[in-house]
Amino acid sequence: MKRTTTILMLLCMVLTAGALDKRQTQINSIKKSKEYLYSDITMRTPEDATSQALDLLHQEILAWASDRVDKEIDNYPSPVEINKVIDTIMVRRADMYRVFAYVKKFNLIPLFNKWDMVLLEDYDTDEGNVSEDIHEDEEIIIPEEPKDSVVGEKIRALLKNNFLGKKGGVIEQIKKAKNFFELKQIMEPLKEKGEITDYGKYATAEKPEDCYLVVYDPAGNIKAILGKGENVRQNLKTGKDDSIKNYRGCGAIWFTINEK
Amino acid sequence: MIASRIIADAVPSGLQLTRNKKKIDMKKLLTAIVVLLAISLQVSAYNQVRLVINDGISNHQLKEKMERAVSFVMTEINRSNEGNLKKLELPESYITKEAKESLNKLWENDRFSCMEDEVVERCLTTYTGYQVRGIPLIVKAAQGDEELGYQEAVVNFDEKGVITSFYYTINPELYSQLRMSQMVDKRFEVTELKDRMMILDYVEHFRTSYNQKDLKFLRQVFSDDALIITGKVIKVRKSEVTPSGNKVVYTTQTKQQYLDNLSRAFKSNSYIKVAFDNVVIVEHPTIKGIYGVTVHQRWNSSRYSDEGYVFMVWDFRNPDAPQIHVRTWQPDYIDKEHGQKLNPNDVFTLGDFDL
């Protein structure tokens, strides 16, 4: 029994080390590619590292954008709009947390679409060699060779999102949150805009069955977004039936959508 | 090959298993897994480090030279750490004699290694050459096994790509913010940016000198008539002025008194770790070259730890030999038990001193 436990522990170590190594390779691939803007922050808490990394990447994006036009820019996209196209990778570094936030320049086109031509130049000069698994993670596939339109599938896909109902739009935005901290940054503006009527911790929900739920694990990673319901709820990421009972040890945030 | 042989020995075929019903030799299987673990973790005596500069320099030859220098030095540091060597042997084609001595001074007190095989970072241009930041290190005390946690290193190069210094960084995001502010605000003069980078470079050297226990540098950097003020929390009777019953009192020291006390602290502590974050730099409104630098300091040594605000008045009017005229320390908390922090308005600033 003892030996079996030892073997299992060793196997777990092998798998964990492999996963860490893969994330490290992914981060370095992105850093070497000219297709991305990024920020890389290591701090004492995951909250500080996430907030600082997002903040710096926002500045990097705005600086990059302002370098591409001669006149003063008066219509910067909002932080929420920018967060939609940002991805993050979090890894432990000894006693600290490293958060790597990145965005593909091409994915910024819908936000800064008047700079299409300049963006193409960025692609022409790309010398980076990004590993393929990065592309696998993206929700929308970018065509390798944009033809008559620089915007291509990416923008069309985003435009399609805009034509979804209000409910679909809200869910799509919430799906962008990778962890608990990003979630709050998305929720609060949605509440201010009146797109969600309210949100809070699971224990505070008066009628949980009427609320959507965002489930997160103890590390703050989002595990699932569940639709309304009592025992059975639809998992809005997979489309399959799911239940809050499947997420023991996790926390949840409830929210209600203004469906008028 | 060896691994596959061990696995083959350890795991009998299905036929043998059913025919003989022998127990799997657990010892051999365990050995096989350890070998696999070693392979998957790419365990070698030490990590070979490779620096890749991804941006910030167009001279390809120079870029490759800097990459080679850092890769060699970091790999050598890992090798020395693994072998518990007391001195770093580094060739002067990659690192100046002074930088090597300074690095060895740090090595006498701290042992560190670069935790990643490949480090990808930007190159910054400084007032004397180039700089690469963000080299990830795991640090422990040279004496004993005290883990000192994660640090990032900053390496400065001269114009020929030779390493001129190796320090621990101030909180890593600060340089990025500095870089961003320069890019966002078009009015920001490049010369001023260079001044600020020079100040941060000295602040990083200053910060590392505590880890190095480098009294020589500290003696050199404090002006002879430097004013050193240290705050201390004392208990007093509760009143309208002091409702918590705690009060901060300040004592002044001369440069010599401060350095004597520091020398005693260096001798009595096996390690000293000083970390700065939240650095704020303000230029004097009328005297060019005088800067007020406020940092949040975390002091952690083998016998004592504290957190507080350090304010310094730096004089860069002679950029080759900058000096500190004022250093103050104030505690983070007036009453830690009840969570009462020092009022940010009470932290010393440039305006509190007549210069």
C-alpha cells in the first residue's frame, strides 16, 4: 500500500513537472513572437500579480496603438473591452505568483480597426515561432492568410457575438474570465451598465435556482458557468447537463441577467 | 535505453503474469519510475541557462554577445550552487573584474540559482550601455539552509556587451511602469528617462549592498554629514492626540553611528534580505539633480524582521558619485495589533527638508 502511494506520488510529480514545463515553453514562445503584446509580473499574491499584469498590458496596448497613429486618440476602448481579448497564464515561482498576460495584436483589430494596414506590417515583420498549442487555446481561429479583408474571420466572429441576444452577450463576456479576479473586473461594469441586475457570493443568493452560477476552485480558477435550475443546470461552456453537486470544495458567484 | 531496460525487467509480460501469478518486483518498478522522473524533470547536475533577448537592440552581434555572457554566467552560477562552491569563477571576457567581485560578495552571503532553462527578456538602453531585467532566481542563505525565496536579477552591460553589474531588482513592475509612462506621455524627455533609470540603477545597487553586507559602498554613498532618522513606536498614555496609546518617536544618527550599528547587524546576522517595492521618485522643484526617493522596505534577517517606509534624498549633481544626504525610516504600523497603519501623509517627503 505504501509503495503504491509512493508510486502514485512520483507519477503526480512527473505530470506536474511536465505541465509546468509546457506552460513555461508556451510563455517563452509568446515572448519570442512579434505577434503578441504581453506583460509578465511576479508578485507575492495572485491578486496583486493579476491586477498588475492586466494593468501593464493595458498600458502596453494603448502605447502600441498610439504609436500607430499621428493624431491624438480620443476613442480608446474600455478596460472591459480590452480584457475580452486578453489571456493569462498563472504559475507559482517559489513563494510568489507569476502572471503572464498576453494578447495577439491581430485580436485587437476589432477594437482599433482603423489601423488595419499598420497591423499587417506587424505581421510581415514577425520572426517568432509560436508553438501550435497556443492556437489551440484560442476560441476563434484566425485565418493564416487574410485575403480581401484584413479583418477576416476573427472580426466576423466577434460581430456575430454582437448579434446574440443580451443573455448570450453577457455569458460570452463572463466566459472570458479565467479566474476569480478577472471575473470581478468583468462583473462590475456589466452591473453598472445594467446588463446584469446583481451578483454576489453563493451564500447570499435569495433564490439560487433563479441565478446563473460561476463556479471557481480554491485557487480561484473558473471551473464552470452553470445556467438556472435546481438540481440540474446546463453547463454553459460544454452545453451539457451539470450540477453544483459536481463541484465539491469549490465556491460560486451567482448573477442574474437583465432579460428585458 | 537504460530506463527502458529497467522497465522491461520490472514489468513482466501479460503471459508471464497470468501463468505464474508472480508479484511485480516493486523495487524495480520504483527504480524505473525514479529514472523516468529524472528524465522528465531533465535532472542534471545543474540547469544550463539560455538567455534570449527578444527586443530592444538592433545590433545582432552585440545582442548575441550579451546573450552568451548571461547564459554563461547564469549556468556557472547554477554549477557553483550545485557544487556548493565558495567562489564564482567567471571569465573577464563576459564580466568585468569589478562586477565579478561584487557578484562574489553577494555569493558570500546568498546562494542562488536560475530556475529556468530558457529566459526570454527585453533589452533596455541605459545611460552607460544596456540592461536585461527579470532573470528568475531562487535564493537561500549561504550559511544554513534558510530559504530566502524568489528574486529577480538585473544585469547591466557596457557598450561592448560586457557585464558591468549584477543586482537584485527593485519590484519588477516598476521599470515597466517607467517604460510605459515614457511611451504614453509624448512630452516625456528621453534625457529625463535616462536620469530616472540612473536613479533606479543606484537604488538597486543600494538595495543589493545590504544583501552583500557591503559597508564600503554604503560608506561611499552616504554623504559625510548625512542625516539619518529612524522612527520607533512607543507606548504612551491614551489621549486625544494618541488615541491608540502608541506614538512614533524619531531618533537621529550620524553617518558613522548608522554604519557602526549596521556593521554590528551584518556581523550578528547570518543573512540579510532587503526588498524594496512601491518606489516613488520625485525631482526637487528648484534644484536640478536632487531627487526624493520613497520606498516600502521589507527587512528580513536571521534575527530580526520589519516593514516600513524609507525616504532618501539622493544628490545626482555629480552623476559619477551620487550621494545620499537624508535617510529616514518609519514603521508600517503604529499599532499592528489593531491594524493601525502609519498615515501616508506622515511619510517624509522632499518638502520636509530644507536643502
